[in-house]
Amino acid sequence: LESVDMVLVMTVEPGFGGQSFMTETVDKIKEVRELITKSGRDIFLQVDGGINGETAAVCRNAGANVLVSGSYAFSAADKKAAIDSLR
């Protein structure tokens, strides 16, 4: 197996699912993306917490390229549509 470098930014308080996205983390996502870019390394930027169709776009625009969505995806009546909305 090949190793993969990844940085995780939590966008909720860790501990339990279903929390609301903390908008103040967007600046942190942008800052981490800038540091990754400056490093010249191929590093994934993952965000986890409160990710839904709306916040996914915000995170992608801030520089995240890996999204973790638990409650939103698994509680949706149409799971495929929910997951598609994250893209």
C-alpha cells in the first residue's frame, strides 16, 4: 500500500453526530490549504462535521478536497441524492 498524506480539520466539536457546521472553521480551512500549497506537497485536506449540500460547497471553495458526511447522508430519505449534492 502507498501512504497518503492528509490533514483533517474538524468543523464541529468532536464527540457526536448531527451537529451544525461551525462557520468560523472556514478561515482555518483556507489557511491550511495555503500552507499545503506552499509546501508543494500532495496533501489531501479533509473536513469532518456538519457537512451537507450547502456546507460542502463552502468547504470545497475554501480548499477542502475530502468531505466526511455522516448524519446528513445516512439520515436522508434519498441517500444517493444527498451524496450527489456533496459533489
